[in-house]
Amino acid sequence: GQQQRVAVARALVFEPQLVLMDEPLSALDKQLREQLQYEIKRLHHDLGITIVYVTHDQTEALAMSDRVAVFHQGRIQQIDTPTQLYERPANAFVAQFIGSPPMNLLPVQALGPGQLQLGSRRLTVEGPLAEVLATQAGHSLTGGLRPEHFRLAPATNRNLRAEVSHSEALGNEQLLTCRLEEGDHLVQVRVGPEETLPPGSTVHLEVDPRGWRVFDGAG
């Protein structure tokens, strides 16, 4: 770890125009890694140098970068800002690669403008995607939802009934893994730390109609 820190300092001390960093923080513990992330970002801002930063840690990539290139099998899948990668992934690979936990992917069918079908349930889609679905009516697609795009809700016909498989306490939130009654699919859902939902509990999930991302058969 000390050798790695010295190597980073040596690379930056002469204020070069371009620096390539190949997993520069991989040997460091979490607290020190976060401290050095801050220092590298500060130096990048103060010195105005360009840094090409290679990492397998997506959290590090999103925290450190102005723009991120996501590779898969030697090919660039998307180059974009961290926010756009998370909110508007270019394909299903990026959707599942970026985000912790990854995007939930579900088999759906387009019914027309603003309508998707999951199993026997018709679900509403709002926003720019709603009109795009008009051109996909009758097609089988993959619908994507981030864990924060589900909300615990009352038992109504428009909400999805599910059973809690297990929960993971993360301090300021909980991550629920739930099995949907429709199609037996597992999804991950963010909820508040105050919720008490042991395994086997039944919940009803409301889907944010603006949260959908949809991918075709090629991903």
C-alpha cells in the first residue's frame, strides 16, 4: 500500500499533462482508498491535468470520473457521464454492470403507447419512453427498473404482490430481495431502515411509471 501511494505521488509531482493510472488504489484498505480518491480528485482539479483511470470497481469509477467508458469483451458499450450511465444505460449490459445492486431486468411485452405487460399485469409507462412503445406494440422486451423505482404500497390491483426472500440492512436504508408473484421473478427493492419485513412477509410494490428502461432482443 505504501509503495502504491508513493507511485501515485511520483506520477503527479511533475504535473504532467496526461497520466495513466491502472488500478492505482487496488491494494489499499477502504478508508485509505476513499481518502486518496479525494486527494486525486483535488489534484486533478487544481493541476488541470487529464487522468485516464482504469478500475474494475464501478463505485470508484462513478465517484472519480467526469466521463466513463464501459468496456465488455474488448468493446466500448457506452461513454457518458456517471449520472447518464446510471440513469440512461445504452444497453442491458451497462444496466446490470452499473449500479449496486444492478438494475432489475424483467421480461415484458409492449402493448402500445405507455403500456407494458408483466405476466397478467398491465403497467403504466410515463415520460419520453411512453411514445416509443407505440412502435414496439406486440414485441417481447426486457424492462429495467432500479431498486429505488419500487415503493411499498397498499394492496391494489395495479401493484405487484411479492414475498420477501431476505433483507440486508445498510444503515440508512434496507435492501429487500423479493420474489414477484407474477412470473416468480426476483427483484431488489430499496426501503427505509424503519421497515420490519422478515423473510416470508408479503408486500405490495408500486412501480414508478417514469422509472422504466426498456431493451430489445439484442439488449
